[in-house]
Amino acid sequence: MMDKKLINEFEMLLGKDRVLSETEELLCYSYDATSKDFMPDVVVFPLDAEEISKIVKLCLKYNTPVVGRGSGSGFSGGSLPLKGGVVVSFTKMNRILELDEENMFVTVEPGIINADLKNYLSERGYFYPPDPASYEFSTIGGNVAECSGGPAAVKYGVTKDYVAELEVITGEGEIIHTGSKAVKNVSGYNLTELFSGSEGTLGLFSKITLKILSKPEANSLILVSFNDINNGFNAAISLLKLRNRPSMLEFMDKSSIESVKSYFKSDIIRIEGNFLFIIEADGSQAEVDKSIGEYEKILKEFSPVSLFSSSSTGEKKEIMEARKAISPSLRKYGDLKINNDIAVPINKIPTMLLFLEETSKLYNIPVINFGHFGDGNIHVNIMLDKKDIEMVKKGEKAKYDILKKTVELGGSLSGEHGIGLEKKEFMKLKYSDYYMNILKNIKKAFDPQNIINPGKIF
Amino acid sequence: MKDRVKYKNIDKSYLDCVHCGKCLSGCPSYVANLNEFYSPRGRVRLILTDDADKLPLRAPKVSETMSSCLLCGRCVKICPNGVKIDKLIIDEKIRLNELTGHVFSIDKFALKALKNKRKVLLKSALEIGNIPIIEKLSRRYAPKPEGKSFISNKDLAFNAIFPINESLGKNVFKVGYFSGCVFNSIYPQISVDTIISLTQNGIDVFVPKTQGCCGLPFISSGDIKSFRELALNNVRAFKDKEIHYIVTSCASCAYSINKLYPLYFNANEDEYAEIKQFSEKLLNIWSFFKELEKKGVNIKSGELKKETEVVFHAPCHLSNMPEFKPASSNENLIGEAGFIADKINGLKLKPLNHNYCCGNGGMFNIRHYNLSKKITSRKFEEIKEASPQEVLTSCSGCMFSLKDQKGILEGSERLPVRHLISVYAQSLKELKE
């Protein structure tokens, strides 16, 4: 149990309104989008860097863990208070601090919702590309901590490619500033990039400066399906070689198509085949029209089962809603989901998908796959029945096999969700003890007392 | 642990919650608080924990978050796993009410007056709580919700007359009109305008005197007994009349009757068949006009003498018929209501960018006035962006919230708020003149 004195000190610092310590309230901060839960001892809502610094210093004094949290929508347990302690909720730090139109940067507080920032920029003709499936409710702070990516990554990259500057409170409660708005910046180690994807283990962000682009004038979608996986694969590879490569190249396997079929409401969108791609072209209207024509021509050479293109807002929205609904709608295949977001080199995708099919057969459990073809990122969902202990064991084995194969193929354990709690025991598949020690020493440099989000990654 | 929540939930859809967080940004009470204790996901977790008896939870604390749910249903629409969050919360409120319902409070007194159609008592219950000295005293002796209640509005017309009509004419189409308590007691002119709009289109309208409140304020306070009594009273008021449909101009009444009536009567009860039939017969006014159009009835167009730019606030409880497909730009903007907007020459509909909630939520507005106004302020941000001359809507609750602009709009600036049906009635009249 936590020292009552610490709660009192928080109340003195922030006021009672910004400190939660009743069981009923804490319960609402005990989970994220994984199936694990841990109760915090207290939840605090800071409003600026000074307050966060004081919070961390109090945690040091009482030797209490401190974990940052945005919307709690992560898939690796990054915001879970594994060892209890203090949850720092950033939701009340959600302002846009500066739009620098000359240099094309926007500076925000970490609690702003990705979609709110996108809307703000869009109204002014700008564009912030990273678009995790959770972008309508996840925060920018969480996105940076997990280095989130989404469909746009194939053309525009992931969160880290947009983070220019960070204001961070370290594990010693010190406020540091990393990065620069200058495009060229080689002056010491690149801490900005180190923090992007550090899963909240090195410090707490209080200010984030992001690079922005001019908004593309138009976009159109193609929905295409194939019966033969190799045909689909070769078609996609050809699209990626184009100079005007797609701004999205998502795929779904047969089982994920099934799970979201009901989301397609229009009669015009008919889904057939075993393997489906959602392809987007963006740019000026002329560029989009040209690209869509070119893509269609290429796709037709690989005998698709169905091909449908759309520039209507309603249809595009419907298609994207269906894409975003896959992950949560898998619930019907089982109440326990082992969610892996492996990434492999693109040319290894067919090998991997074949392996996944075999694994599903070997253990006789549903394995549902979809993801971002253009960046090799596959969401592998092993669906289990929580109460069936034998099945859960088989699921864990399948997970091990899949991650092992991923490493063998030269891939990554996690493309965008992070290691967190969910995959930490698999790090040894990829990294030596020596390598892991380097990571631990880096953490020590920022957080010598190991109070910032302890127990994650390693 | 005397106040421990001990009743068991019937609906188990909370087991389908994967706590993805998708519901957060849609929930008006979460967005206003930015505290997950006030989120759909948080409420579902509390109900689940309570049901599993995992942790001792305290009823008053759980009540705090349940009563700050507006029952707007946005989370239900967003949820990819079909968790019936509104039903779960109502069930929880029913259990909490059984534990704490005996405590006297001014809002409960007001509900009592409403149920018994004691207008004078209702008015005084709501007004009395706004007198500062009484407010101070009442906190001690008769708990009253925070802040002022909507009754501080000057335009309430408690004494206005509601148009009863219990005989039917010879027209082919015959409907019943269900007013709901607000368009009966407080804004009866909206009832008059609805009936005019119907009769002018050649429809006979039956308006029974004995109809009352739809029951939503009661079930949203966990008082299932009164809810069921009121439901049965309304069913009986329209019983045995040869009418094709029952029409209401209040979106929340339609939500209550269409969605909740069949949920809170069991299929094996004697009254179930009547309740279900009544529930299926009731349509919101916009769905009804679309239905008429489908049947080949020509709906009259009207004309406003002065061209008016408006926005339409689509109530959270307003739903279109499942097979509805927008056929005009107005229908694209606001759904079935756009069909009537199309019929009003001189009405220029401007879009609202987000369609935020108005913040009313029935008893929510009375119990959490300050929070409610915070949500209303956000609504007015998007209204101001559109800079309309008038704000239109079609729900009694939304009208209350949208009219309460003090402290939201600057100084003495006020935006007129009307029911779209009143504008339609006006356009029919002005065309003739």
C-alpha cells in the first residue's frame, strides 16, 4: 500500500480535484487495451512540466513507481502500473501550443487526441500523417512513446519520422529539451529518436513538436481481392516500386475479411476472394486520377477476383471504418486475444503468411491476420478461449513459434505496439545479453532509481 | 458494508468489452471531465467488478459516475463489440436506486410531481432550489443537485394550454399524437405546431388527455416502478383507437418508447404484447413524414417570408429508420428531418462540423448542471462557427439546454432556438398569407 503522506503531498501540489485515490476511481485506470490489469495507488493530472517534475521528485522521495498514461489504448501494456504506484494522466494537458507555419511544425501537449490535432491542421490546410487505427481516441504522447504507425506509413513513415523536439522530465525529475526545428542536426546523440518508441520508460513528455506537411488535395481508394496469395503479393510489390507509390496498402486475410463483413453496408462493395487489399492514392486530383488508373492497370495483370475503386467520401469512410473495426471485432473468435504486431521484410510476407496458416492448423486455433503490407507489419491475432487452459497453452506455444520465425526472417518483434509487458520474454530471441545490458544502461542514465514505468521491455 | 451494491446484473454484455478506449472520445461526460471514472469503459468496468463481487464498491461513489451518464447512446453506436452500455448503466441505476432511493432530495420530489402531473409542485420544486438561501439550506436538509436548474429560463410556459382532441375525423390517415411531458406542460406550442403540420397534410390526429410523461426521467434515475406505471398509462391512453401510427416530436420520448419500453417488460408478462405493439407503432415525426411519402402521400411545401439561415442540432436520441438512405443534400446533412427542411422554401440549412451533444441528458442537466453547461458550451462553439440566425432541433431535452445560453453567449446576445416542426408550421401559414 502507498504511503498516505504521498497522496496528501499530491493533493497539496495539485489540489484535490486533480488527484484520484478512491478504489472506484482507481479501478478505471487499472487496464488498457490488453487483457491484463494492475491497480494504481493514485492517479494525478498535471497541467505543465513544472508540476510533472515535482510529481517525479515526490515519487523519488517515496521510492514509488510512476507511469504515464494517455487514453490507455495501448496493446502492449505500456500504460499499466505493473508495480502499482502513481499513474500520471496526460488527458488534461491537451492544448495546441504553437502552429509554426513558416517552418511547418506544430507544438502540442502530450494529451491531445491524434484526431483532434489532425482536424485542427486539416482546417488550416496542413497534414500530420501517422494514423494508428486508434487515432480517433489515442493521444499524441502515447503515439510518440510507442512510435505508432498506421496505414499511412507505407508512404509517409511512422511517428518518429515527425517528432522534431521533445520536452521531457527524466527519472530524476529534471526537465530536458531534445532536438531542433533545424532539418540538419548532428550535435550529440539523437535523444529525440531514442525517446520515440521508448514506451514511457525513459521519462515523461510535457511538450512535443511535430513536423507537418501540406494537406493532399484529394485521395481515392481501391478495394481489390485475390484468390491466390502469390498473385496478390506480386501485384503489391509492383505497386510499391512506383514513384507514386500508394499512400496506403492494407491487407486482410480471409478470416479478418469475415470478421468485418457486416461493416460493409453499401450494396456496391462486394467482398470476395481470400486476400484483400485496400489501396489509397493521394495528391492533387490529377495525380490521384493518374495513379488510380495506373494501379488498376497493374492489378488487373494479376487476375484479381474483384476490383472496386471509389472516390466517394461515404464509401471511403465505410471501408476505413471496417478496416479499423477488425481488431476489436475479433472478440467473437475467443475472449482471449494474443495480439502480435510482427514486422518482416516485405519480400518475406508470403513466407510468413504461409507459416501462420500452418501454425493455425498445427495447434488447431484461429489465427487471424491483417495489417500494413507496404511496411511488412502483420497483426497476428491468436484467438483463444480464456477458460480452456489447454488451448491457452497452445496459444502461448504458437506465439513463441511465430515470434521465432519472425526473427529468423530478419523481422521485428513489434512493428508499432511496443514490447511492454506482452513481449518482454521474447527479447532474448532477437538480442544477446550484452545488447540487453546496453539498453538497461541507457535506462539507468535517465532513470537511476528505476521509478519510471518499471518492469517494461526488460 | 451496508451500502455495498448487491443486486446482480441481467445483461452480461460487459464481458464483451475489450477496453479498447474507442468510446472515450465520443462520450460527452468523459470529454468534459477527461477523467476515466466518467467514461463508458470505466462505468462498464465498475459494473463488471460489482457483478463479480471482486472488490467492495460503495454505492454513493458508483452513483456519482452512473448519474453523470447522459444516456446519449453515442458509446453504444461506437462500440465495435456491441456492448449494450446504456442498458448496463440503466440496470445499475435501478440497483443503486433500490439501495439509496429512500433518501429525500429535491430532484426526486420534482420527479414525484411530474409523475402525478402536479405542475405547480413541479414548478416550485425546481424554482425553489434556485433561491440562494434555500439552496444553502437544502444542501443540508434536502439534498439538491449542484448549480442552477434549467427552470431559470424565462420562457417556460407552465400555464399554457395543451390542445386535447379525442375525436377523430374522416380522413384516410389517422394518427395518435404523443406529446411527452415537456411538449405537454412546458412548451405546448410545439404540440400545436405538430398537430397543425399533420392536419394540414390531411391527417386526423388523436390527442388523448390521459397521456403523460414517457418515463425516461424515471428510468434514468433508476425508478423502474414509476417507469413501468407511466408506460402502461400511455399504452392505455391510446388503446383501442383506430390509428395507423403514434407520432411524437420529441426524440427522447421516441428513444424511451421505441427502445426502452420493450426492454423493461418481460416477454412472459401479460402487458408485454400491448407494450410491444405500442412501441412499434410509435414513430418520431420525421420518420413518419418519410413513411407517408413512401405511401404516396404528397407532403405540402411551405414558404418563409424571410429567408432564414439555420443549423439543425440532431438530438442524440433521434434515429432514422434502418432502411433510410439520404436522397437530398438536406437529408445528407441531418437525416430524415432533412425531408421536411426540403419542404420549407426560404430555409437555408448550414452544416455543423461535429454534431456534439447538447449536454441535457434529462435528469443529468438537473443533477450535474455545471457539467451539463460545460457540454453545452462545446456545442455552441460549433454552432458559432456556422453563424446561423436560428438553431433548430427536435427534442425537448435539447431545447432546454440550447435555450439556456446565459454565460455561454456573450452579454445579452441570444440565439433563437426552435423546433423544426414549428418552422414548418409557420411556413405553411406564411404560404397562405
